Amino acid sequence: MTATKARAAAKTILLLLGLAFGFGEVAARVAMLGASLQLLLYAALYGILAACLWGAAFIQSSPLRWAWATISLLTALLVDGFQAATAKAMSYDAFVSMLDSAGFLDDAFAQHGASIAHAAAGAFLLFFAIGIKPGPSRRMPGVVAILAPFAGLTILTALLFFRGGEGARGLPAASVGTSYATLYVIEAVAMPVPPRQPVRLIPKPAAGQGDIVLIIDESIAARYLDINDTAGVHSGLLSPPRDIAVSNFGIAASITNCSYGSNLTLRHGGTRGKYQRLNAAMPSIFDYAHTAGFRTTYIDAQRTGGSYQNGMDDVERRGIDHFVQFDEIPVVDRDMAAADALIALLNNGRRDFVLINKMGAHFPVADKYPASAATYQPALPRGETVAVTEMKLPENLFSGAEAWRLYRNSYRNTVAWTVGAFFDRIFAGAALDGALIVYTSDHGQNLHERGDPGTTTHCSPLPASEEGAVPLVVIGTAGTGADRWNAAAKQHFDASSHYRIFPTLLNAMGYDPKAVGRIYGETLGASPRDPATFNSLFNARLGRKPIWVEVRRRDLPRPPAGDFTAR
């Protein structure tokens, strides 16, 4: 065998080995399709895409060949890394969500280093298979080699476009990632983000209104709080101090079952029918607060170093007077630090609008509570994720009822600490006279109480109802609208949603209710019934429509009483 033939054989072998890292998804797609015409079409498409990658390996131009090698490396690493970490195929919706959540890359490596390393091995095999010089002897005409990767990209991108981004499972990761990226660029060019509008509504001073606070917790399952279920843990909200009124709207529907969409929409007022346009072009809640004469503060207990998350950018940041993060505070103490920061603002005698993005109970949960708060046992081993804020589940929770039981107990401990101890601290130290506090969570949790298989607690493409079931509470002082909020909570108990929070806050700031309603819809106190649904396809793109999932208390599993022995 000549050196040229040996090099060509080596490149082919490396390519096949790189593709073999996606065998799990290939097997899953084959099993799903069964013996059918669709299986033959899938096999043909896979063969075409593999052949196009092989063609790229024999491009004679080194810069062009290494460019394709680099693109294949990055896209295969992204797709295979996601799939290895989540045990799920990456959809286009998930691809967009990954780009939106780029701020969590450090957590991804901390939590899933082994899975990402495995994916990287396959990605680098493809990288060298394509990039290594093929030799002077051409295995195919030069034009064919150059056009091959473009042909594969065109075929798959067109297919995904007409299928609304669906249908890529089990195809070569490098081809899938490149096509997803192409679709993303096409969308960005075809549908540019409009400039954000200034505040055009004119507020009037709201008599007696003091500070306004929106607290967005992280990953709180509504039924795991004692205000919503007798089997729930201490929330600090069930028996508040005598002069504090807590109006419990029960179990509400979140905007979506992922953090990004819920947080972005809560800050920009998107409605069910127009959330994409309103989120992109309308003023943020901070801009409205500024115009109404409030000093604005954003407290982020999750990120550090000034980094943004959940769609925040420099334009929105300019509406925030005081941007607070806790770089030097351990993860376990971040919510207590947020409570102290809020207490100081509530006690300063100034009209403030405060939005808190809490640490909450996002996985991993084993180390988000102190050892002194380990009330529910047995629980997960501690000490392995003390510096991780948010990422996917550890590998030992991929299956098993006993593993989920331990997880739920750690979750209970975390919720009792990050919610119960948080509100105990607020009520003990804050002056709430005239203040309005709205408390909710970004999304709920599927904690596999039914024994259902799977690894995810939220962000599932086909979510259980509990992924969008969140607490919703209005807190104030007796005599400052408490009767009105109590009546509204009674009327809409277990039948409201996130979508009513933004107009509620604007009305409290002094904006005209009718003008607000025309843009942002009904408030928490309005008479019409809310659909109580969440959007499981927030990134509805390429002609696809949102998918709405109803949240009903009777569909939600109770926290299993047999999980634990309380200490």
C-alpha cells in the first residue's frame, strides 16, 4: 500500500470512528422507526451526510479543509456534548436554548466534564479525519470534494427548515450542529431584532405605594411548599407575622418550563399571543420603574463577575441603577445574602423597585443547604457540587426510584433553606409598610414521584404538567390592599399564571390599567379566568407554533410521605 493510499485509509477509519461516537442516537432512531420506509429514508440520509463529510476530508485546499474540520469539531462537540450530558437528542429548540444559556458553560464543565470529554474524543477524531492532508493523489474530483460538505449542509438545512427544526436525531452530530447554526443565522438575518422602544405610557403617582419587589425563585415545585400542600416543607409563608398579609394564589402556571423564557418574559411582559415581539421590542420592567420614579435594583444570586443571563443585555442593564451579585459568597449562602440586600433596600426610606433572581433549588441540590438544615433523610451525598450553581443532573440519577427518593429529600432540604429560611429572614428584618412583594418561581419540577423513567426535572420537550407548576404569592402589610389581594387570590386560586404579573406590577407603579391591559393583558386581580397554561415550545421557530400545557392541581403528584424520616 502506498503512503497516499495508507493516508486515505487512515482518514476514512478516523472518520468512521468519529461517527461511531453517535451510535447510541443512531440505535435509538432505528428502534423508533422500526422496519419501515422511514427507516430506509433515514439510512439514505445518514449515508449521504457521512459521504459529504468524507468528501470534505479530500479537499486539496488546506485552509478550506481545515476550516471544515474546525466547524465539524465545534458543532460535533456541542451536539454530542449536550446529548451525552442529558441522555436526550438535541433538537433545534434545545440548540437555541444552549446558545441563550452560554453563561452557564463553567457549570457545564464542572458538572459534566466526563461526558463532555467523551464527546470531545469523537469530535477530535472527526477533526483530524477531515483536516489531515489527503495526499497528492485525488480520491475524487476537486470540485466534487469542495462541493460535498456544502451539499450535505444544504440538504439537511432545507429538510430541517421545512420540518420546523425537527428530524435530526441520529444523524451525524457535525452535520446536525452545522445545520442548526445555519438555521440560526438565517433566522437572525431574516428576522432582525427590532430596536427596543422607550416607555410611552405615562404613570401617575400611586398613593401610598412603597417599594415594589419581584422575587423569581429557581426550580421551586409548588406542591413542595407547605402553603400548597400539607406534605410540603416550611416556606415561611404559611404563618407570617401578624402585621404581614400573604395572599396565596396557589399553584400557578409558569411562562415556560425552562429558566430562560420565564425570566425573560417576566422582565419584559410578553403575552401568550405576542411574547416574541413584546420581549424583543418593548421596554423592560426596569425602564417602566425608572419612568415611574423608582430606583431600580437587580439582585442576581446565581451568576458572578457581572455576567448576564436569561436574555439580559447592555440595553436592559442601562435601566438598572444597582446591579448586585455575590462573587465572594458561597453558593449555599447566596439566597441569605440576597435576603440581606433586600432588607437593606426595604429599610432605606426610598421608593425602590427590586427584582431578585434567587439561587433556589436548581440541580445539583445536594450542597445548596447547610449541614445544619439536613432535616430530611436519607439524602444525596454532599461535598461534590458545592461550587456549582446550575446544571444538569449527576450521572447517578439517570434512573432508579431509590436515587430519586434521595434526590427529593435533598430537594426538600434545599427548598426549606432557600425558601423557608429566606422568608423567615425577610420577615424578621424588613420594614414592609406600603411595600408590594410578588413571589414566584421560574418553573416547576418533575421529581419522578410516579416512578416514571427519565433524567430531567424540567426543560423536557414533552413535559409533565408539574414542570410548569409554580407558587404565586403576593405579600404586603395589613391594610395596604390586603383585602383586595386576598379576594383575588381566593377567586383565582390554582388558576393563574406568570402572564398576569407584569401588568400587576405596572399598575402598582401608577400606570393606567386600561393602557397597560391593551398591551400586556390582565392583572392578578382581574375577573376573567386565566388559561393556566405554560409554553413547552418557547423557541417556536421556522413556522412552528407554541405548545401549551395546562397546569391542574389534580394532575400533580403529591410529595411522597414515605420518602423520608424527618430529623
